[in-house]
Amino acid sequence: MITTAPHRSITACRSCGAGPLETLMAFGQSPLADRLTVPGGSEPEYRAPLTLCHCPACSLCQLRETVEPDILFHSAYPYFSSVSPALVAHFTDSAQCLIDSFSQASDVFVVEAASNDGTMLAPFQAAGHRVLGIDPAAAPVAEARRKGIPTDQVFFTAGHARHIRDRHGPADLFIANNVLAHVADVNDFVAGIAILLKDQGCAVIEVPSLMALVDDCAFDTIYHQHLLYLSLTALAPLFSRHGLVLTDAEKVWVHGGSFRLRIARHGAPSARLLDLMAEEARRDMGTRAFFDPFLQRIRTLCDETRAAVTDLANQGMRIAAYGAAAKGTTLLHMLDLPAGALRHVYDKSPWKAGKAMPGSGLVIRPAPELSRDDVDAVLLLAWNFADEILSENRRFLEAGGQFLIPVPKLRHVRRPAP
Ligand code: DWN
């Protein structure tokens, strides 16, 4: 049974409060990504309007709708950072660089918001530093605690930052990877960073890049959990409003292209930050001229991908999907393939097996079964891990199987990499 999820629609910018917001694209009543369902279960399938907007005043790209966070980050929220070895390596490497930068300091206190299953905090703890995770999702928090990572099962807010500071003292380092874009009250979140940090402390935050999203046509990363679509141009005034300064930004590959930001109470912008902001200014990211070609590319990509799947089906091929990613929900919603065009979806995450993707209802099967099942082609929904997934499925390719990879541009992979 399809149910409209409780949600609010905003009229003023989530960051600067200006209005009205300019609508860029309406995706319609879209399923809630990552809210997997139980096949044949009685749970309602939630949908909500999904509308991408833009603030003419501070140029922040954002969703018009805020779905109730307890619905989005529900008790069975199935995302675990540790599922992808490449992602674990990325966060471990990042942690090690930060640990090295604290090598002369003692009693370093590290707090991470959206700490998930503790993947990022574990190296700090192993290096002898005090750590504290913050995450609202029950299953990843249980996994973090099982690994000995102290974790508060709450959303990070200014109020909780005050509670942490009163209980543990100020933090030397605050980490927040892939969470800032999920926060409805982003001013409260940033105010929390300002409350929590020592005077010489710093925050290291990874956020998906709006420019990478547009350049790679990664429209499927637009879903209800992602309330903000971030540019450096829009981020700088957000931090300065709370007495913080954006001092550095570095492009990183994760989640289709992100920034690793460095924020502190004091400091001058690095040369690469200035270069990146100049690039954004050159691209006129605050204007419709920047978005209009992207909106057209979405339609073209969907038409081409839909035609490719239909063509394979017309050849009698048995087609499935691969990677029950949150982004896959938006992609399948926009493709609107005929029922039965895809048989099911493969995924290596043990927490997802046996459930079904929202919207499409595709049942999730363990990834290793791909090479045993009668499937001729798979549509890769987790395209951000294409290299890793193609490498893990060499046998399927060697046996004549093929991958359709829709983003950033539709391509067929019919043989394993040399
Ligand atoms: O904001 C979010 C972003 C940062 O990460 C969260 N809402 C959830 C998540 O988005 P996502 O679900 O699109 O995440 P991924 O990591 O892009 O999804 C990948 C899916 O593919 C996972 O369910 C795991 C699966 N997978 C697989 O089956 N084989 C992943 C790899 C690397 C693999 O080899």
C-alpha cells in the first residue's frame, strides 16, 4: 500500500532564510530511498514529492520537501559504510592522515557525526585517542558499539553538542562525512560544530559536490535523505554565519564526486580552495544557465537507458539490477521500466538480502548468486562502485554476461578488464 510520507514543504532557504526558492526539477511522488520493504509484508510503502530547488540569494541547491527524519533514518536503516572495501580504505586513509597531523598532541578528542558503524573512528581509537560517535540509526550504532566505539544514538544537534562539551570537554577534531547534506536544520548543525570545537580545533567534513553531480549527470543521488546539494559558494556563508571559516577543500572520488572540507575558527583559505571557488564562479553555478543542460541530460540519459534495457529484453535476455543503492531508487523511479523488465537486484550487503527496493519492489538477492543464476545482463545501480563491482564479477563477464552502467553516460561492459 503506497502512503504519502509525513513531510513539510519549505518556502525559505534552509541556509540563509531568503525566499522564494526557484524550482529546478520536480521528480514527482518518489519512493523513499533506503526504506527497504519486506516482500509481501504489511508495511506501507512511503512516497513523497521530490522537488529540487535553488536559492537565488545564497545559491544553495536544496529539496523543497523535508520528510520526517524518523521515517527516513528508521530503525532498519540499511546503510553500512563497511560494505565497500574501497570506502573503508578511503575513510581509513583519511583517518590516518588526520592521526599523523595530531602525532605531537596528547589526549586528542575526536567526535564524528553520522559515525555509522564506526569505520572512521576505529583508527583514531587504535591510535590512543578519545573518540565519540553520533548516529541515529540503530543497526549501525549497534555494530559500532560491538566494535567498542562509544556512540550516542541521536542526531547531531547544537543541543547535543553542548551536552557532549559539558560531559567530555571540547573536541580537537569533528568529523562529518556524508551527513551535512542530510540535515534539515543545517544552521543548527553548524552551530553545533562551533559549540563543540576547541579554539584551535578543526572540522573535516566530506560532502557530495553539486558540480560533480551536474557534470556526471548523477541525478539519481537526488533523493529525500539528501536535502542539500552543496557548492563551496553556498557553504562559505553558512560556516561564516556561525563564526567558522572554510579554510580548505579537496576533491575526492567518493559517492560520485565529493569535497573534503576543512573548517576552523580561524585561518586563511588555501590556494586550492580559492581555485575551486573561482571555478564555481566561472561556471555561474547560481544561475539557470548552469542547470538547464543538466535537466535535459537527465531526460536523455533516462531515454537511452530505458531503450537499452528494452532492446536487451526484446532480444530475449534475462535482465537484473546490481547494487540496491539508495540512488537506485531514484534511477528506477525515473526510468519507469515496465513491470518485470528487471527480475531482481543483487547486493553484497548482508543487511539488505531478502528485502525489496522501495518503488520498484525488486527483491534483493545476495551478490554471489549472480554467477549462478540465469541472468544475461545487469543494470548497475551502484555505478559509483563500478570498478569494484566489475572486478568482483569477472566470472559473470567471462561467461558472457554484461553490465549496463547508466551514469555518467550509458555504457555496456561485456568483458572483464585486462
Ligand atoms: O547518503 C548516502 C550515501 C552517502 O551513501 C546514504 N543515503 C546511503 C548511501 O547511498 P547508497 O545506498 O547509494 O550507497 P552506495 O554505497 O552507493 O550503495 C551501494 C550499494 O551497492 C550498497 O547496498 C552495497 C552494494 N554493493 C555491492 O553490492 N557490491 C557495493 C559494493 C562496493 C559492491 O562491491
